[in-house]
Amino acid sequence: MLLADQVHPFVYRDAFPQGVPAVDAVLAAGDLPGYYLEFLATKLTVPVIYVHGNHANELVSEGEGRVAPRGVIDAHGRVVEEAGLRVAGWGGVPRYRKDGEGQYSAAQARWGLGRLAWQSRRGVDVLLTHAPPTGPHAGADYAHRGCGAIAAFMVRRRPAVVVHGHIHEYEGRKLEYTDPASGARVLNAYGYRVVEV
């Protein structure tokens, strides 16, 4: 199951997961509130793997502080092995304003994704990101442009599948495509989708 950018009304309901086919894992591609991630973890008995987005809403309030959501797996900057998949994670988006949360510079992306590529040297099945790679899913505006370092990771480590968020339906992009340089199947997780990976 893929999720990103929206608390989907079909998912966030008392009867969930009624009406949903059996899934082996949840891949959450950012900009999902912490309470929603925790909801998924309580309703499903499969791993919920996520990366943060650019709205800094993944934390939940506890007492007088903010903590990471419980019962879910933060994959940002590392490789996790769950449900028979090796998943490399990279959250956030390329910097589009000076003081924004969940944003990184081109140098930070090159360094961080280079480090992630080293961790992925035994291969990965899925690259889970918030921003899309450069290419057909990149947004038309500066804030939603693709990330070249993600595209470079794809060529270097050749994941079978790349799952991203950040690109909403308003741009009318196709939900998926095959990247010609890496052969990866690139999926936009906006909203809610159940797919075979």
C-alpha cells in the first residue's frame, strides 16, 4: 500500500482496513501527519515504513514535547529490511525557500544519497522518497521540481521500484512510468494506492 500527502478518507475511517486487499507493507512517502501514521500501525499488522516530507507534520504531541510516531519505521537516510523488501529511504525535498522545514541543498542531497547508495551496495528493491526524481513526475513549479541526486541514485543502485510523494494530482501527471536510464518503475504515491511491487 502506498500513501503520501493526504489523509485519505477511505483509509482514515473506523472500518479500515475493511474493503482493502491484503497487503504486505505500507510505504508512506511523506507529508502525512504522525497521528495518521500511528493509525495505520494500529489498524494493520504489517510494517509501516515512512520518510518525512517537507511540512514537518510527522511528529506527534506527547506531554509538552513532540515525538516521532510510534509503531512505524522511519527509513530516512538508511536501508530497512521488512516484508521481504530492502527499502532505502530519503525524505524531504530540494530547498525552495531559505527557512523551510524538510528541505535540503543540492550538496546535502549528493552527500546524503551518496551515503545511502553506499549502504545500498548489496542492492535495494525500493527507493522510498518524498521528492520525485527529475523526469516525468517533476512538478512544473520550483517547489515541486525533481531531485537530480535521486535520479543519480536510481542509475547507480537500480532499485526495481521508486515510490515518491510531493506531486499532487492537480498537475495531471501519470501515476507511474518506467525510468529509461535505470529501468525503475516510478510510482507517485499521492493519496492512497494498492500496488504490487
